[in-house]
Amino acid sequence: MERLRRRIELFRQHHNSCESRYENATLERLELERQQTFALHQRCLQAKAKRSNKHRQTQPQASGDQAGQRAPGGGGGGAELGESGGTTAEQSRNSTLIAVSEL
């Protein structure tokens, strides 16, 4: 009976030591994931700001070009074309894909 008690006590000690190591590893992993998430969020914000600044720099030139390209009374509908010939939506999608692929 005494051997059984000692054996149970050894199992209990082993379990407690494993449990504390597991909890420590879990906390470290969660902290690492939090840091990585924060870094990813920062990179996304930087990419967004970079795109916004780039758009602001090209926008005055583009609006002047578009005014010269429009025919008087044309009013023409259709999608707005960007610098590379694609629509603004396509350019936005492409820049988003580029930003994601850089991560």
C-alpha cells in the first residue's frame, strides 16, 4: 500500500512540473503571437499610409490630365482609368496583393 502511495505521489509531482512547464510555454507562445500580430498590423498600417501618400502625390497630376482628356459635354460614364490603364479598383486590388505578398 505504501508503494502505491509513493508511486501516486511521484505521478502527482511529475504532473505538476509538466503542467507548470506547459503553462509557461503557452504564455510565451501567446506573447510571441501577440507581438507578431502587432508587427503585422504595423506593417499593414505603414503600407496603407504609403499607398495613401503615393495616391495624394499623383492625384493632382491625374486630375489635371483627366480634365484635359474629357470631351466637353461628354459626361461619359464608365470606369475611371488609372496611370497604367487599369481601373482604380484594379489598381487598389493589385497594391493590396503586393502589400500582402511582402508580408
